[in-house]
Amino acid sequence: MKDVAAEAGVGVMTVSRVVNGGVGVAPATIARVEAAVRRLGYHRDDVARQLRRTDQLSQTIGLLVDHVADPFTTAIASAAEDVARQHGSVVLIGSSRDDLRREREVIAAFTARRVDGLILTPVAGSHRFLRSTIAHGTKVVCVDRAAPGLEVDTVVVDNFDAVKRAVHRLITHGHRRIGYLGDREEIWAVGERYRGYLAALEDAGIRADPAIVRHGLRSGPDSATAVTEILSTPEPPTAILASNDIVAIGVLAVLPRHIAFISFDDFTLAAQMTPPVTVIAQEPAAIGTTAAHLLFARIHGDTSPPRTIVMPTTFIPRGSGEIAGPYAQGC
């Protein structure tokens, strides 16, 4: 500020007023100070400024997700960014890749930059380490997955009921050998989906068969290999449910057309495939918007008890999930 003041021919206090909004400074003086700033090549350092003004918000939030390249995550991030912009804030985004150590590292990097809050898709494992962060004033909202043991606002869908209903539909279409292909079971949302699968079978008096179940699928090639394996068993499934769109895309690359199939999550080209893919669709933009509104409410003083918002899913029957099984009436 001393350099700018000397260049503009004004006092240091005048420069400070201009940098902080120009209140009480003549327009001609503001223009002279701003011209001096440009000539000297200076710009405001918001991080340093925040360290000096600890009573002020940083106007930044952190968004930590599984993988920023996932279309579902991208939609959540875009929606959260739109809400943040309405509040004059920017969003810092990072990926955990479902690794607890990486999650902690990214959260530490966010909090070091004094973010006002975090929107977090928690990985499997304990999140007690966040309690001190919350105690120091950083607001946290979980999105897509709950963090058991952490009392914060959470935005999810009813994974259990959505899958239970989908598997029940496969049963009513004459299927009793229903395979399940999923991501890591210890991930909260995925575990809920698998519970829904098991509950539907149990309600129908069908024994769950581990031979036609696979967990821990994190890529298309892994999923393609898994479906090939379960279709090669002595009693292969006549229907399959995939726990997310990444698994679904890998499965569909090798799945015979006579096998009924349902994907949790809609995805690009699902409606154009042969047969078109039946899906349990979420609304990631609505999920991201809801999570961001909850976070900014907390940042701006909401002290009500933590709440869990359960967003709706939509079952879209396009054809693949309606393929009749061997026990369908008339077969």
C-alpha cells in the first residue's frame, strides 16, 4: 500500500479505503489509486487479507467428492457452484477417490485456506477427525452419502427402498435368479443399495446366492469381467442389477440382450441402447442445490439441529428391466 500511495500521490489510508470498497473517497482519487495498482502490477491477496481479518468470512467453500470426472458428481458441483455464486462465494473442488487418507489431506488443504464450509461426499471409515474442524466453526454438509457418527446436515436418496422396489419389479417379471454387481459395500450408499437387494429377495422367499454377487467394482473393465464370471456359473442369473452407472456401462458392454437389467443411476445414451436401459434415476442437480443451501444457511447463522434431507428417485422403465424371466406368467 505504501508503494501504491507514493505512485498515486495519496496517503496509505486512502489506498486502504479504495481497496476495501472506496467508501468516502472521491471517484477521481479512486481512479488514480486503481491506475497506480495496475501500473505496479499488484493484486489483492485474499488469503493474506483473510488472515488479517479473522472476523470475516473467506467467501469460499470446499467441495470434496469421490471423483470430479463422474457425471453425477459434475452435476452436483455445478449446482453447488451456482448457489455459491448467489452468495458471492467461490467453490474449491477436490477428489477423494474413495481414499480416507486422501480425503483428510484435501480437507486439511481446504481448511488451511479458511473455507467457510465443506460439502463432503464421505468415504468409508471414521470421520471423527472432522469434529475439531466443526468445533472451530467450519460448517459441514454431507451429500450423497451419510457419515455415521458425524452429526451434520446430510442430503441423500432412499437407496434402500429404491433398490428394493426395483428388484421386486424384476421378481414380478418372472425372475428368481437375480445378480447384483456393485461398488465397494462399505461405502454407505452402496451398502444401502445392497441391503435393499437382499431385502427384496428375502420378502419373496428367494435365497441370496453369493455366486451371482460381486462387490468392489470400480471400473468398466472390472464390471465386464464380473458379469462374464457370474453368467458362467452353473445357475446363471436371468436378471442383474448394477449399483451405479460406472458398473452399468461396463456390464452392458458384454451383457447378452436376453438378460434383464436395471441400473442405479441414469447415464448418457441409456435410452438409445438396444434394449433401452431401465434405470433408477437420481437428480444430482437438485441434490447439489439442496446441500449448498443447507451449507450457506449454516454459514449465515442457522443453529437448528442437524437434519437429513431424503431426495426422491425416479424409476424409469425403458425395456431392459422389463424382459420377462422364466417364471413369468404364461412362460
